[in-house]
Amino acid sequence: MKLLALDTSTTYLSLALSLETETLVFHECVAQKHAERTLPEVSRLLAEAGIALSSLDGIVFGQGPGSFTGLRIACGVAQGLAYSADLPVTAIPTLDNLAWQAGDGLVQVCFDARMQQVYSALYRVGPDWERLSPIAVVSPEEVSLPEGATMLAGDGFDSYPQLLADARERLPLSLHPRPHAAAYIRLAESGRYPARHPREAELLYVRNKVALTSIEQQQARSR
């Protein structure tokens, strides 16, 4: 399959374009410039590959959780490109990406959620790949390692080392601390995630109360 994948859930802009025999990648820290950089870098990858957007089979994006602004950018770009080229979109959780990158085993993922919290979930990665717990937002102190865990994944373990020190001492940490677009390609090819019409693209915020609080604060300032 020929797919374009994108992730803007962190300070990194991660793009991957899969072709018949290779995958072209852009994975770079852009700070807060996702809105400025995403479309130009997508155009550059397509030009480098010598193919039109309409020649692809679909677009894949990281649906969250992660930076609220970043998630909206990824979803909006994916929808816009998909509508323009009549392509389906596939939304994949960021924590699924981190677990897949960690490799086979029982993987505990902790992704920095800011505000002294992490997004957390447990996975069994391998031939019988599955998410064993819901993706939730918790304090680092609430993360407990299950019996048999073999790997840690995600930047939450680096962001809160003093709170997750016990876990770091017991288990190895994945070398991939943030979502990577090339991993979305592999996950999409697994057939586990449905390709949908772009109007059905959904974000996974998890911490919806934060969005509500932001609105409440804005309303308070306007009074």
C-alpha cells in the first residue's frame, strides 16, 4: 500500500510516505511550527517520490492523546488532504504507536501529559498484539507495573524520573520516546484500524476536562 502518515502530537513533526519498495521519512523537532511546516514537508516528500497525492491509498494520522493543538493540526491536515484527493483516513492512537515501536513483550507505556500527569496504557506486543488496558490520564504515582512486564515506552519515564524511578530500575526503556510516522504505516498495514471517510476522522483527547477548563478560563477573562 502507498500511504502518507503524519504525527504532530509532540514538538516533533513526523511524516512518512510509504512506496512500493521504500519509505521516505521526515522526523524533526519543529517546536510550535507544525502549522507552518507540515504541508510544505508533505509536498516535498511527494515531489521526492515523484507521485501525486491522488496516487496514494490513504492517509494515516496520530489521533492522540497528545498536544491538543498538535492533534487538531494533524487531523485537519489529514482531512484536508484526504478530501482533496478522495482518499480514506486511518486514525491511530499515539500510545499504540509507542508500544509497537518498543517491540515484542508486555509493554507499559507512559506518555507525558504535562500538568504532572501521564497518559498510560498496557500492551501485549507480538503476534497477538493487543491493548490490555484503556488509555487513561493519571499521575505518575498511580502507574503500577504488572507482573511480567518486560519493557517501558514513552517520554513520561524521562519527564518524571523521580516518580517512576522504581520502574526505570526494573525494566529497560524503549529507545523511541515519541510517536514516529513510519510506525503508523506499519500499524495501518496490519489491518487493525479501519480506514474511514475523512468526515469520520476522530481525535482521542482523553483529558477532555482540560479543554473545558481552557474555555472556562477564556470566558472568565472576557467578563
